[in-house]
Amino acid sequence: MARELYVSILLDRARACPVLICSSKGGMSIEEVDKKYIKQFPIDPNVGLTDQIVKEAVAAFEVDAGCQADAERAIRGLYKCFDENDSTLVEVNPFAILEDGRILVCDSKVRIDDNSNFRHKELFAMDDLSQKDAMEVEAESWDLNYVKLNGNVGCMVNGAGLAMATMDFINFSGGKPANFLDVGGGTTVDRVFQAVKLINSDPNVKAILVNIFGGIVRCDVIVEGLLKAMKDLNMDKAIVVRIKGTNAEMAEQMVKESGVSIHWESTLKNAVEKVCSLV
């Protein structure tokens, strides 16, 4: 090939819009290319890719006049792929010019927003699940937001923000979270059961912390799923529960009447200190 170029479109969350990035120097060392060779073109999502942006992007490639029409067509196709498939990134590197003047896509990378699964089932059906963590794949099948970590305190929380804060609290208290797990606001007894089952299946987990603030989710639903899991799975790991919100009093009464061994704490501070002491 005569030259290697670089082109991508990515979702810039800071600017809240797609950005077209072009460079006259591409290939394996793209991360080391001087910034003066990298041009960025924000794209207004309400307007789309304009002719002016396309022309400026092609100019950034510094290609001969005979290649410009093909380069323009490639950029328009790239944006079409990005826009129609709910992408967060479409990248071509290298975007090569051959000795005979032809333009060739040599390597590419595409990322699709997971939240668009329902619109692009044919794309997500191509996902190679063997390349993913088996526990995370199982969690996805139950609509659980789960990420495996290396600690020994299992976490079941509702809400991503609360889950992150809970993990920080565990770290600050000397413990190590074994996972991020958000059961979500519209959870069910079965989903809670599967969440506990997933956490319990991790051999590194020595104790489990359940931290729920029931706004949308009902606390009694959480406890019903938890008690079902403890009974059906014959769990022997210590469980610490801190629950506040909708039907919290009912949930606490359910635990008392169940006769199971659960450490019920009234504050998150006490719950975290308790679970850390148990591991």
C-alpha cells in the first residue's frame, strides 16, 4: 500500500454528539501520531453529516484529487453505519490507499450501544458469548447488571449509583467487593433469586451484603427472593441486609418470621462494618 490513513466516528459524551476523526497518518502507531495530524469534526445529530464536514475531513487526509471522491463516499458510508446501528464507535485503521490509487478498508472496529439490543437483534445475535465471562452472560439473561470483581464481599444493590457507593464504602472499611450487581428498579422475586444464586456461586465470596433503597422496587419482593434463595440453595454464607423504603417494615417482619440467620442492620455504615468483620 502507498499510505495508511485513519478515520473513525465516535460518540463524544462530553460534547453530547458524534465526532468524526480523521488523520493523514494511520496504522499501528496511531496513538503516537502528533496531534497536529489529527482533525476532529463534531457532528450535530439533528443535522447529520454535512457536505462541508465531508470535504474538510477529506482535506485532512491530504490525498490526491483522484482519491477524493472515494474517500468522501467512504466517510458517508461510515456515518450511515454509525447512525443506523446505534453505534458508539465505528473505526477504520488503517484506511489505506493502494499503489493504484484505490482506497481499502484494511481493519475495522465497531461498538454498538447495548441499550439498542431490542432494535438490532440480528446484530446482537452475532455476539460470541464464549469470549465473555460465563457469570456475566448468565446475569444478562436475567436482565441483571453484573460485573465480576476480585474481592470476597458479594454485593446485591438496586441502582447503579447506590451500587458504586456501596462498593466504595466496602473498600473504605477494609473489605473488597466481589462484584457489582444492580438488580434494577423493576425487579421480581425470580430475578432476586437468580441474583443471589449468581453471587453465591462465586467461590471467592465469603459473605453477602444486600443494600436496598426501595423507591420503585418493593423491599418485600427483595426479601421474598432472598429467603427463597437461602432455602432452595442451602446457603451457608453470612448475609447482611440493610433495607429502607417501600414495605421495609413488612420485609423486616418477613425475615423475623422466617427464622433464617440474617444480620439485619438499620444503617449502611453498620451493615458494611458487619459484613467486613464477617470476612
